[in-house]
Amino acid sequence: MPQQLVVPLFQRPYVWDEEGQWAPLWQDVRRLVEHHLDHLGSSATHFLGAVVIQSIGTTHGTLQGWSIIDGQQRLTTLQILFDAVGVACEEHGQDQLSGQLEALTHNQAHFLGPSDVPLKLRHSNRDQAVFDEVMLADPPIPYETLTGHSSLIAQAHRFFTAQVEKWLIAGYSTFSLEQRAQTLTTVLTQSLQLVVIDLKADENSQEIFETLNARGTPLTSADLIKNFVFQRLAAEGVDIRHAYNELWPFESAFWEKEVSVGRTLVSRSSLFFNQWLISRIGEELSPKSTFARFKHHLEYEAKASMFDLLTVIRTQANQYETWTKNATDPDRDLDPLEMAFYRMQAAQTEALKPALLWLTEPAGAYPEPVVRRVVRSLESWLMRRLMLRLTSADHGRVVADLIQSSQGLSADKLPQRVEAFLARQNAESTYWPGDAELEKVLAEEPVYQRLKRSRLRMLLEAAEDALRGYAGTATSKTGSRVRRTGLPIEHLLPRSWKKNWPVPDLAAEIDRAAHVHRLGNLTLLTTGLNSSVSNSPWLGDGGKRIELDKHDVLLMNREIYKSSINGWDESLIDERTHRLVELLALTWPVPDGHAGAVVDRDVSEESKASLKELVASGALPAGTTLTARHGSWGAVTCTVTAEGRILLDGQTFSTPSGAGKHVRKSPTNGWWFWSLPDGRRLKDLRSTPA
């Protein structure tokens, strides 16, 4: 309808960003569009929250005017999204669809005066100029030349335009660009929902604003899921009181505790639901998107009843709580899963927990030896990256992709598939570092200055455990691990070395200073040394070497005592660094021959080779068994024939998509649907470096 929604001058400027809001919103919209493509006639919707507006009468004599009391961030983002999609549609010749979207952002000319701005959303604060500039620009928009090109509003428009363009061209390629554009437009115009509270001009808008924003605690993802779950249980006729008392485990201090995820605090129950959901669907998922994705999974993907699913959730939540609590016991001989929880806690990461939930899902839990081997590979990939301080930005995506590509795989194939998947990672943000790189980097890295204390202590504990026989598949020599009680980290060559550890010249001084914080100069002590002993000379009756031997029982320190009979110097530090790196590599091994190379694949292209051409070239040998991705259809395989066709259920199909449609009973991109024996998707055979 013709109207103007006005952001008051006193409201805060636009603050939403890509990580917090733009990317989750686009993921939700894209997921809904793809559901509509797969299920023609679907009535699925996505709820976006609430806005409060207050009437300000008519503007310019014809347009109904509203002041936005609450929700201007949401409305501004929606307007930007609508315009970005409209721009993309126009550039691809979909003028009718572009016009439909323009009706949501622009008032028609016959409602406007000669100098009126046609936009339906009007900012009164400092965002006015940049919002108008972006929304009124003719496509293609030259973002770099915009006056406000660095503003969040311009960046949001650029983000959505890029995401929409990418999806229209290459996303969900089973359907034509025209079908994708039409369905995207339909979803934006008909399937997004808002609760709108509209006030009369004389109502107290400030009181309502305060009630919505300042009174009460915001609902967590777990709160929203809880309400949804029990509404579904009631609809199934389940005894709600019994289900609450027996099946809902989250009403305790353990689950209500807030834990840190990056720079965000979330309740442990909300974090668990996020990780549990990733373990089920194999998709990277931000904590803020947990509830929406959980609801979508229950409504459109999960085949079990809510009661049965809650039973599974309860079982896995209890196991998760046990792992977490056992990991805090300093004397417990932790099993591989408990140790993984402890090490993730020390390293301040949650990356592997979805994979651990997936491996132990009640309906498809893998045998213990398989779980041990897979966890060791996952830990090796993660801990080697953390040791080298490599970016963690893509860790969640790699774990989710691994789960998605390995779901339904038999126990005898899973360990090799996981190793191969991790070994194939070749981007800077995902690769699995090899032994040579560990040795090269850690040989000179001042780890005491570069690594957090909890992470460094955990590495030294792992080295001590390796000496005790806990690395790899060896049998323990001592029967117990080192106590995980926050043992002091001691510099063997003291930080204040100049008084009692003199050197002959400036070059030696520089070399000594460079060695102080290296890995080989650090050890753990069962009790801390006082400063006078810590800074004393190495040899002599009151020397540091003898005091270490008197007061410590760790195996790593016995090695130091034996090797330092004539003193402690830079060469011994280098030797011990090499020794510790060996122990860490033994704790977290890589497959034989794995080097961990990084390949620049920023510029690549996917060929359009047909199935026949791949078979003829030898890239896809006849007789290859392809496996369908995990789904409600169960474990399905097919065979590639010598004629370049697919043999499935006694029928032959000329394309992977035809075979995929036969399995799913709906249009399917077969190049993504079918996997090769080594875990790669069939489409990977078409991808070649440029």
C-alpha cells in the first residue's frame, strides 16, 4: 500500500552487520526458497519478529505516515534485501519480478509530489543520505563510487546483491534461473511474516517501547525451542507434565550457565541445541539461527515424532553433560571423548562437539574403536591448526561438511573417509598441517608469548602424557595421565637471566633472548618454584637443576635432568623443542605421507563435462559405485556403466540428476547428490584449477 514509514531522528543509526544478522537472514530466506522449490504449493513461512509503528497521519496529503517505534533495524534490512533482489532480477531480464519487489520499497509516482522521494522507508537521522543514495541508484550499482560506500547500509546492500547473484546463477541448479528468481520473489512477497503493532497517534509509544525492550530477559534459543517442543507434544497427545519431568533435562544450573562462544555469551542449553542440530543436518549454523533452523528441521525434514525425537535429545544431552563434567576431573583417566572435551575447553573452542554428537547418536552410534580413530583424526586436524595459530573462521564449516558427507557411512569405511576428507582440505583456512610444518614453525616460535596459557599448558600436558604412553595406540607405561590441575609453566632458562646466566657478546644476548619463550625452554612443574630458585644458575648445589629434581616427578623433567648435566643452553633448548614437537606429532598424527600443502584455488572453474565424457576420459572408471547423500530414503548406491550411464534399481539413467530424482521423488542436482567412494561429490570431478 502507498505509505511512508519514518525512522525518527532520535533513534540509533543502523547497526546490523553480516555475521550477526545479514548472513543468518539470507540463510533463512534461501532455505525457505529451496523448500518451496522442492515442494510445489508449500505454505511454509518464516517469522521475522515484531515491529511497532505509530500513526502520524498523512504525509504530502496522500500517503499514510507511520513513525517506527521499534523494529527499524529489521525494516531497513528487509528494504535493502528487497531492493537487492530486485536489482538482480532486473539485471537478468526478469523485469516483472523486479517490478513486484519495487512495489514493496517504492511508492508509485501518482502518489507523490514533484519533489517527493519515492521510498517507502524514510530515515530522519544520519542514515538518510546513504540509504536514499543506495536505494535510488540505478543498477548495476557502482558501490565504490557511492558517497557512503563504507557505511553499513551500503555494505548490507552489496552483501545481499552478491549473495542473491551467486545463488541465482549457481545455487540449486536443478532449477532454471527463471524458476529460482520467481520462487525467491514469491517467498519475499508472500512468505515472510511480521507481527505489527500499530498505535494511534495519542497512545503512549514510549511505554510500549520500554515494555518490549527494557523489561524482562530476552528469550534464549533454548527457551524458544522449549515452547515449540511442548506445543508439538501437546498436539501429539503426549502427557505434558510427564514429558517435562522425565524428558526435558535442561532445567538445571549446568544447562542455564552462560558459556563463551567467540565474543558471545550463550546459555549452555542453547549451545547444545545448536551443536546437536549441526550433528543432524550437517550444515554450519550460527547460534542466532538455531531456533529457526530447529523448527524448519522438525517441520519439514525430521521423520520422527516430537516425543521420539525428544527422547533422543534427552539421551544425548545427558551424555553431553557427563562428558563435560568428567572433563573437569583432574585425576580421571579420560576416555577419548572426555579428553576431547577437556582439550577443547583448554583451547577455548567448540568446533568438534557436533561431530562427537554425530558419532554417538543413539540410533547409529559407531563402535568404540571407530569413534576413537575418528576423534583422533579430528583432534589432530584441529590441534595442529591451533598450535600454528591458523585461522579458525572455517572450522565450523569443515566439521559440518564432514558430517554431511559421511552420514550413513558404514563403520568399516568411516575412519578412512574422515582422514581422506581432512587430508583433502587445501585452503589456508582449512588445511591439515603436516609434521614438517610443525617442526619448522615451532622450532623458532615464541609460544609463551603467542599462545594462551590454557592452550600452552594443554600442549605440555599432551607431551607428558605421550611420554607416559598415551599417544597413538601405545599402551600406557605408568597407568595414569598427568594431573590436569593448572600446573605452573616454568621457564628453564629464566626470563630474568642476565644476572646469573651471562653471555659474552651482543649476538649471544640476542640469540638467548630469542630462545627464552620457545617451546623447548618451557616445562610443567607439580609445584611452583619461588623466584630466587627460578632465576638461580643452572648448576651447583643450590642450582635450578637440582631443585627441579628434588621437587618434581614428571617424566619430561627427568629427561631434562639427564640431558643437562653440563648446563642448560640454546642448543639444548633447540633439541628439546624438537623432542616436544615429536611427542605432539605422535599425539596427533597425520596419515602416512600427508604433507598438508595449501593450494591457491581462488581462481577455479567447473567444467560442464557430461557423465559420458568423464567415463571416456578415465576420470570416472566404469564400475564405480556412487553413494546417495544421507536422507530419509536410506542407504542407496548405484553403479557407473561403461556406456556412461547410471545403473540403479534395474534401471539406467543418462544423468546423475535423473538417478537422483528417482531416489528423492523430486528434482535433484545429481552432481551434488551422489558421492564417490573416496567421499568427494560427483561434481568434484568437474572442478579443475584454472
